[in-house]
Amino acid sequence: MYEFLWWWLFALLPLPLLIRWWLKPAEQAEGVALKVPFLEDFQQGKQLLGSSWYGLLALLLASVAWVMLVAAAARPVWIGDTVAMPVSGRDLMLAVDLSGSMQEQDFILNGQVVDRLVATKAVAGEFVRKRTGDRVGMVLFGDQAYLQVPLTFDRQTVLQLLNESQIGLAGERTAIGDAIGLALKRLQASPEKNRVLILMTDGANTAGSVSPLEAADMAAAAGLKIYTVGIGSESDQMRSVFGFQLMNPTADLDEKTLKSIAERTGGAYFRARDTEEFHNIYAELDRLEPAEKEAQQWRPQQELFRWPLLAAFVLSMAAAVLRLNRE
């Protein structure tokens, strides 16, 4: 539908008439009418009659131009259909481990053996896509923690930067405490009940200036809820000169600390041994931390003032040309 946001400006339409009524016309010099009975004078009379039509047409065009100018000033807009806008109740931060151990290939994705980071990208990416209306951010950590994506509603950007992350980009070691501290800093401005961190790692804290438990205590005091995810299978076969040997690729995973971090902050600890468990973890996270949405109504508006303004310009130019021809 069309609507004029400043409709009261149409009160200016009679302004030219009021000005004409208030201001006296310029006095014309009195002259003596002469009658000349020559044929060529009749021809001049026809020209004068034609010029009067030019004047009437110019006056009409100028009047329509004035109407168009007032219409443009009244801000005409096209208002579209009502759109429901979701509002999230969560500010969600992902903390992804990029240490060297994440290159261990002990996950199967779509029938192919992949490393832990590839599996994390696939499953976490699916989780992010479902968080319609959530503000999502991302921290990458290795030797140090880096803010890769600040909190944003642009989930496509989060997915793109998650997929572009590479093992070793932040160093070879694991700074879990620093990752929690950085996420806490970025979530400080969020409402306390809405702060959530999902921390994914396959190792133990081996770097950083803050210990994981100290960071967890600070997070608990600030109302930040942390869900921790331990990544990696519990057993794998490795070929050696003596044949295949059974090994534990996640022997360095500090599950005790990860559980303690989750307990102190009111979150939960999950174990991702394969891609199926990974999917189940994020399904459970969706259940524990639903994207609370409130329906807000929004009607898109498109400004249309430029069209009557353009019409006023064209009509005024046409009226000016007619007046010049009349003279």
C-alpha cells in the first residue's frame, strides 16, 4: 500500500493562490486601443490568441508541477507486507581448538576418513545454520586465543570463517584458559542469562596465561554458561613394523578439567568419539539452549519521493519552455 508519512504538508497546496491573492499584481501602463483595418493585423491577432493558449498550458503544467513538489515533500512510501522478525534469547560463542593434534584422522564423514577439524567444521556448521535469530561469534585458539568473529546475526559469515580456519593457524599448543577468558570478555555486554560458550578441544591446557579452572571461576561469577566438548575417538589402529597396534589417540584429552569447567559454570560436558556422537551433542545443545524467539512485526518501506520530484522538475522545465515560446 501507498502512504504519505508527512501527509500534513498537503496543506501547502493552496499556497500559490494565497500569495497571488495577498500580493497585488503589477500595474500595467494604460494605452489607447487602435483599430487598424489591415489584413496582416488579423494575422497578428491569431498569433496573440495562440500565445494565450501557450500561457494557459504553461500555467497548467506549473500547477501540476507544484502538486508533484508538495507530494514529494510529503514523503510517499510503499509499505510492504508484514514480516515476522525473530529475536534471539542467546548470545552464543564458539571456541574451536586449532592445535596440531586436531589433524588426527579418526573421524568418518560421508564414508571418508577425515581429521578432527574437518568433522568439527561439518557438525558445528550445521549447528550454526539452525540458530536462526541467534547472535553467534567465534574464538580460535592454539598457543593463544584469537577473536575470529565478533557476535553477529550474520551466520553466513561465521560459517565462511569457520570453514577457512586451518590447523596451526593459532599455534601448535592449546590455551584453553585464554580461550575462555577472551570469550568472557566479548560476552560481557550481553544479558547475563543469555551468555553461552561452546568450547571444543581434543587436548589439555598446555599454553596461555590463565588456567582453565581460574577462567571457569571468572566465567561462573559473570554468569557465562560453558558447554565443553571433548573431541576424538578412544581407540585407533596404527601400522608399525610389528603389524597393527591398538592406540589411544586421545590420551592427552583432559576430560577431568573439561568436566570441571562445565560443572562450575552450570553447563555440561560432552564426548564426541565419532560424527554420530557429534551430531547428537549439537542436537542436545539445541534442546538445552533453545533459540528463544519473540515474534516482532516489521513492514519494509520503500521511499518513493524521487518520482514526484522528477515529475515536478520535468513539468516545470516544460512550463518554462512554453513561456519562452510565448514571448
